[in-house]
Amino acid sequence: MPAFLDARSVPADTVLETDLAIVGGGPAGISLALALAGAPFKVTLLESGGLTFDDKTQALYAGTQTGVPYLALNGSRLRYFGGSSNHWGGWTRPLDESDFQKRDWLPYSGWPFARKEIEAYFPRAQELVEAGPFLYDETMVFSDELGRTIPLGDGGVYTSYFQFSKWKDNVDDLPTHFGQRYAEDLKRTPNLNVMLHANITGLRLAPNAKTLDHLDIAVLGGGSLKLKAKHAVLACGAIENARLLLASNDVMKTGVGNQNDMVGRFFADHPIPRDTATMVLFDGAIPSFYLAAQTAHGAIFRKTFSPTEEFKRKNMVLGSLTTVENSVSLDATGRAMVAATADALGIDGRNAKAFSLGCGMEMAPDPDRRLTLTTEKDALGLPRLKLHMTIADSDFAHYRDTMKELGRQLLLAKSGLIRLNQASRKEWLSVMDWGSHHLGTTRMHADPKNGVVDANQQVHGVANLFVAGSSVFPTYGSSNPTMNLIALTLRLGDHIKSLFA
């Protein structure tokens, strides 16, 4: 079986040719390569790293930051084959229908198509991440054997769940590492070459700036190559996709696709504040599938609380997914509050237990949350990036509204109550964590004044250049992006096939 190519072994200044170049060997790039297996054209997949972690390659991600404290740019992504699937948690859930819709109260919202446009690709994406059957939000499917769900009165929050990726035949229930899991499949693909240690340093346009002529490839430690491609797809994450477009400014002085100053804007992640609220259950009973992943019906799953589509629409709130994290002890005031509430409801609260809640939140789009180039260069001579990070007070307020509704429904069902633990911006930021879900920066929009790529993920104005991955998401939902970006990439694969038909 043929091995992957190593750019370090290719003579310097070699000019290579291919029909389609895929830049990036993470879940998006690998899924696209698999989708194009057997197509009547040649595909070359380029990966910056090798098969294992290397600190010098990882250091290429380093950058600076201003604004709200955020994760180190070289600490939340892995730059070797398989990308960040080498350390992901495997959380899987499809985006909601409303995530794609234009919301009049939410500036910059709306995808150029509805959720139904990618629904046909969800089952295959679910297979690639190796989750269970494509079933979500069916209340009893994953709970009938393991216990009842927490009773909630009628209202705007419902019990949903995540599924988890599990690497096939892996007894430790580890999530699928795309590079290792699919390496042999890629090696067996006759129309595909995979080249490791191939760092793209430039997207070189034709003089008229309307097509991509070739890619510049550099090897750490010396040596450079060129790859001429009829079409190319950037699939190297929201940060690197933006950096390559901005830094390739020899023909378009503002950067490729950046004629309207949109590249790098609208960066986002999922805020994951800890201990957002304390939930008390009067009977103290909580099924294990709220606290940790469980297995049933061929899936690994965990329950979560989510606002309904109707509640989000009527109350103008963003999405969120709330998890029960661990049991906690109540102080004297808390115990008195529980006793008084149970007495008022006419129920027995002597067995009450309290639990800390965490969540994954949706952020509102913000054009000022952005990546820009700096004068500092990395080891390959590319400008490093600066991230200006923001989060709006309204993002926290949306989540508090959802938690208030959950509390109301617990009281209505006489099953429990909620105490909100964070109020001020300072308090929220003190418990803030992040999902490491890089989103935005090359957002999709039909109008080039409002986005970088069109509905087919083609860079506006450049006929043969496309972008894959969650960097094209115009809005972000609260669901983890991997399975969703794979579904979107499979759709892109069908479009690319049509270009060679």
C-alpha cells in the first residue's frame, strides 16, 4: 500500500500539478478527500504537519491577542495529520433549523440556505465521526432503559442530548482521530495523493485576480515547491484560512477575497462558562445520563437542556446547551431556600440535592471580533496574527433568560428549582472557558459585501478557490461544529464533482 508523500523529500523548486488541491488534513480536508474517492480527477491533500505532534510545526500557529481573555492561538488547535480531531472530545449534535434563519433582532444572522440543504448529508457525516444512529431530540430513545428524564413543566426548555464519537473497535471509547482512523482508506484511494510537511505560504492568483494560478509550498528548515491546481479548497481552520487569504496580497493588495475587508472578521467560539447556576432536585434523584455519557441503542449519549425553537424565536434569545456537571453542597441560606420552596409547593424536600450547571452558549456575530496580520513573521516568513476577542453582555443575558425559564418549569413540575450564580460581566468572565471551536472569519453570504464565500463556498471573485470548515459559518448555533462542518463539506464535494463533469 503506498505511503503518504513527504514534501521534505521532493527536490526544491519542483512544480507539481493536480486537478484539485485540498489544503489541510483535519476532519474537513479528510472528509472531502474521502467524498471524492474514485472521482475522475486527481486530488492532492496537503498537510502542514506529519503523522505526530511536532513543536516547531505547532509554533507556526502562535499569535497575539487583545480584548476579552481567550485561548492561546497555538494552544487550541493541533497542526499535524488529523488536525484537532487528535484531541477533540467527540461531542456531536446537529445545528437547529433556526440557526440558519435570518433573525430580524440579530444583526448579521441568516445563512444563504435553509437547514434542509445539508440534511441529506447529516447521516454520512454522522458515520464519519462514528457516532450512533442519526437520532436527536426524541425524548425516550436514549432514556427508556436508563431512567426517567428530570420532570419539567410545559415551557420553552426541553431535554435534548449530545451523542459522542467513538473510534471503531476502540475499547476506551476514544473519539475518532481522523488522521489515524482514515489513513489506510486514503492510501487506498487511487486518485488521491497525500503530502505531509507541506506548508502553504501563498495563494497565487492570476494577474487578473479572478482565478488561482498556483500554491506556494514551503518546508520547515528550507526548500519550497509550487503546486498548480485547477481548483483548490482551503480546509485548515478558521484561523489559518483567514491568515492565508490575508497574507496572499501580491495581486490583491488587501488579500485574496478581502476586497470588502471581510476576511478575518466575525471570529467566534462557543463560550463555556462554568457553574452558571445551581439546580436543586427535591427528590435528589438524577439519572446518570445527565452527569456523564452512557451507552444505549448503539449510541454514546448525554442529556442536556436546550431552549425550544419557539422560545428562541418569541423571546429573542440565542441557543445554548446546558449540562449537569457535579453535585454541590448548599450553604445555610440555600438549604433554607429549598425548605421554604418545598413547603410552599406542598412537597417533601428533605432528600433534596444540588448540582452545578455548565453550558455551551451561542455568541452573536460581531465584525469587530477579528483576526488581523501583524508585522511579526513565523519561521516560514508568514505574518503572524492578532486576535481581538469580544463577547457581548447580551450573550450572557440571553442565557440567563433561558435559565430563568428552566427554573420556572422545574417549579411548575414541582421537581426542583434554579439559583442563578453569575450576574455581572465580571462574574461571567471569571468562570469563562471556551470550546476551542473556531468559527467565522470567512463567512458565507450571497453578497460579497457581507461575506467571503458564496453559498457554494467559493471565494467571491475567485472562480476556482473554495473554503471548507466552520470558518464559513455565518452564525454559530450552540451545537459542536465538527459533524455539521463535515455535512457542509460533503455538500461541497458534490459541487466540486459537478465542476469536473
